[in-house]
Amino acid sequence: FAVLIPTTPDRQQLLDRVMAQLNEQRKGHECIVIINEDNYEKTTGAKRNELLDAAREQNASHIAFVDSDDLIGPTYIQRNMECVNGNYDCAELWGQYYENGKQMNPFHHSIVHDHWWQDDRFYYRNPNHLNCIKLSLLKDIRFQDKKVGEDAWYSIDIQKARLLKNEHPVKEITYYYFSGGH
């Protein structure tokens, strides 16, 4: 299992915070962390593609992206390793969304959703870059060379390919997504 993190130098304190969580949780698990840092020379999409390539070079079976300004829940690695060890195509993901430090609705990323939508309770998404996904299934699916929005298009491309058939169930929040600062 490879956790892939694109970042920039100005996020070092935030990266250190999430790395402390990852390092504690991955003890005893076959889990690597691959970081791609640049000083805004590359688009986010380009960095994410380089991370996918690096995971393939290190023979990772499954991958998930963690953004350097986000946090993971206490069972994040455990639940994703259950996905890996069960040889699932992907893992269901529950998370909590924050915008400018304000708690918003939770989100649910799962193969039961065939597009992105929301109601007054949740944000619903088909699997995307934050989900644990079997790397071999992604084949030629790449991120668009964009600074913003590359993750949405990646998710749409995964859905269009209809390659995720089975999903490891995860019934608790394992990801905390922060948009616009903390």
C-alpha cells in the first residue's frame, strides 16, 4: 500500500503533522509513503501522475492520495490494509469536510455512487484519488495537467472506465479534508 502525497515547502508544518499520524499507524504494515514536493513549478496533476509512476516503480498493489494539509483518522491505515489484504478493487471512504476551518457535511466515496452530488446531509462521490484503489486497475488513467480540479476529472475517468467492481466496506470516518485553510 502506497500513500501518495503531493506538497509544497510552505506546507511543511502541515506535512509534518500528517506524517506523524501516518508513521504511527503504519508500524507493522507493508505501507510506504511517497512524497512529491516542488515549489509550484508543476501542476498538481503532474505531481499526482509522477506519484502514480513512483508507486508502480515500487511495486505497490494499492494506492491512495493524502493531501498534505489534511488529516487521517485513527483507523486509516488499518482499514486500507484490510482492502489491500482482501485484494479488493477499492475501499469505501467516509470523511469529514471542512471549509475555511468550519465543519461542513461529511462525505462518502463509494462505488454505489456513479457521479458527484450532495444533499443537505452528505457529499456523495464515486471513488477518487482519496480512496484506496488497486493500482493495476488504473492502467492508463491519468490526472489532467491542471493546478485545480484534476481530482474531479480523475474521478470521472475512473467511473467512465467502470473498472472498480468490489469494495472493502469501511463504516467510520477515516479522512479529514480541509479546504481553504484550517
